[in-house]
Amino acid sequence: MRRRLTAILAPLLLLALSACGGGDDPLSDGGNGGGDGGGDSSSVVIGSGNFPESELLAEIYAQALEAAGVTVERQFNIGARELYLRALEDGSIDLLPEYNGALLSNLSPDGAPEGVTTSEDVYEAMVEVLPDGIIALEQAEAEDKDTLSVTQETAAEFDLTTIDDLAPVAGELSVAAGPEFAERFQGLIGLEEVYGITFGEFVPLDPGGPLTLEALLSGQVDVANIFSTDSAIATEDLVVLEDTQNLYLAENIVPIIREEVSNDTIETALNAVSAVLTTENLTASLAQVTVDKMSSADVAEQFLADNGLG
């Protein structure tokens, strides 16, 4: 289902663009010809975060749209959420894959509202805080949550099974994550506020990426922020600490798009992707990129073919 925050005043917008010639308006940078619920001719600029799963999802979206006749420009690996959301708002990009819980937390200065726990709850709350002119399409069953993970050895040494267990020993431990983890509620801020955890050292590396994983496995750090779809959790027998206080919300994958650009063709193609995207097939596809070293383009092409969308 298509969700909106505000109705775009299309006639006024068209007059404004006509008056200024359109060339200087930041929303025209992507060269899109879509429009609200419009026709079949359109183009979009797709962005992604700076980690493999985000790029893979963006590539899946891109190829699904191209198969539907949409012209696509790729601007992947933009950076952290703060950077790519800014690009979305200023019109540098039109569309990207997001995670409902992380986006809700990012757009909610005081954290997610109390009682928001289920995927649908999180989605509805997220829609309410989206910036004007940005809409969410249908979310997928697929979910990828933040975790705090440790090796079996560290879990045994400090008797760790839940995030709560870190509180009395965190001062002796180091944690690795992306640099933005230091400033996010679902990072160091929330860990201190919700769990009373202050780590002895924070090591900024890549968000849930190979550097963070290697630092954990090599013993350079004791705890790591690893994403739940990372196949290394199983292959390396990592211990995912239970989030008893629900700091990490539901994290269903959802396309976020500028309403001015979206149309029926785009929405139909992306909603079809969301309908077939599961945690299981996303985890398997991501492993093809991170473990088997296949290109995101090849994996996306195979994913769409396997699910009748190629």
C-alpha cells in the first residue's frame, strides 16, 4: 500500500518549476520524469548506504525498475544514513532501500515511541515522521536487525547471553561498529540510556562490514555491531546477545522515495520486490556477495530471475 505524509500541491509545484526554468531546483537534479501516480515514462536516481546489503538491495530495485521500462541512474555507497537521507531530501537521489526501525529512530530525537514493537507498528510510526515529500512503499517481510555479537570465548569468559550482561563488565571491553554508531540512539547513546552500558573503548570501523567482523574474530575488539543477515554469525559461531529491552526495533526493508518522482510503474515494480523479499533469501543473496565475492549486479539479476521478476 502506498503511504503519504502530505499531498503534494502538483499545480503549484509545476508553476514554480516553470517560473524558474526547472534547472536550478535541486529536485530536478535526478532528471526524473515521474510524478504522482503518473504514466509509464519515468527515470529515477537510486542511492544506497555504504555497506554491501544496502548496495545489493539498491541494485535489485534498479534492475526491477529497468525491467519495467524505467531509466535508472545508480549512485551507490553514499555513506551513512545521515548523508543519504540528506541526498534524498535535497533531490540528489530519488529512491533508496531503508530499514523501518532504524529510520524511525533516526527521525525521532527521543527514540521510538513507547509500545512500538511489531513490524506494522514500526512502519506506521515511521510514516508519521518521514520528511515532507518523502513516502514509503510496501515493506518486505525481510528484516535485518542490528546486533551486538561476541565470540564464544568472550561469551564464556564474561558470562554473556544478553545485552544486559554487558553492563557490569563493559568498562573492560571494546566495541567495534561504524563511526555513526557513536551518535545514534541505536548505538552508544541508547546502550547507555536503556542498558546503562558504557564501553571502555569504541573502535570506529565499517558498519557491520568485513573490518568490524575481522576485528572481532581476531580479538582486536570484544564486541561488534553485526547485522543479523550476516552469514558469519552462523559460520563463525558467534553469540548474538539478546536484546531484552528492545533497543533494536523491527527492521523490515522498505523502499523510500520522493513522492514527486513516484508513479504507478515504479510503485508496482518495487512493491513486487518487497512481496518476494524474505530474510532467508536476502541472507542467502548477501552471502553470495560477501562470501562468494559475486558482484551485486549478478546476484540481483539471479534473485529477480529466481523470483519471477527478471
